[in-house]
Amino acid sequence: MSVGLNMKDHQYFMRHCLKLAKDALANGNPPVGAAIVKDGEIIGQGIEAGKSEGDITCHAEIEAVRDAVTKLNRKDLSDCSLYTTHEPCIMCSYVIRHHAIREVIIGSRVKAIGGMSSTYPILIAKDIGIWSAPPLIVENICSQECRTLTEQYEQNR
């Protein structure tokens, strides 16, 4: 399954991400929350804030990576897992691969520009020589809750 954690652990961390996603939604952003976990503890977290901050790079996954890198004072996150309510986009996937995150746990896939389901699967590509092996992917953790938040966002747009 995954690196050292079981389904109950995955649901615990994804529920934390869902709370973050609800905060993003309340601020008018797409409902995405992300957390970086190391040794069973959250060491970085982020919410989607591109719309409210006016900065396209303020995606939840990137914000979680920034938080973890700052707290750990290092760029190598190869001993960490990333939880996210939605499939990382191409931009976030690049950041995940750059920081060598070992595992990505996803709530639900996205309709477009997903880092693994689109025409440009950067998250899982094995032919990019400067990166190590792709992260282990675990999907569909609390997927219905993640999709419900997305539906709420789309209805409000």
C-alpha cells in the first residue's frame, strides 16, 4: 500500500486536508488542502489561495512544500508524504518531483491539467533524467468528500 501508514492513517491526514480545503473555499478559492507528513506528523500544510492572493503559485501543494522546507530547513523531502484533496496539477507536480517527495496521497482526480491524468503526466513520468523515481501514488482517500467540495465550488462560480 504505502510507506509505513495504513488506510486509517491516510483518512486521518486527508480529513485534515479537507478542513484546510473548506478554509480555501470560504475564501473564494478552489477547495484544495494539502499537508506534508514526516514520521506520522504534519510538518507542512497549505490551502489553495491563488484567487484570494492574486498569485497563481499559491496552490495548496506548493504552500505545503514551502511550509515544510522552511520548518525542516532543507529542500530534500524524500522522507515525506504529501496528502492533497485533489490530484496535483502540472505545476504542483513539478514541485513535488523537484523536492523528491516519496509518496502522494490523493483524494480525487481533476478534470484538466492533472499531473498524472493529463496529457502531461509529470507526477508519474519515468523518463525525466534529472529526477529520481516517481512518488508512490495512493488514490481515492475520502474521495466523495473531496468531490463534494469541488461541486460546491463549481456551483458558486
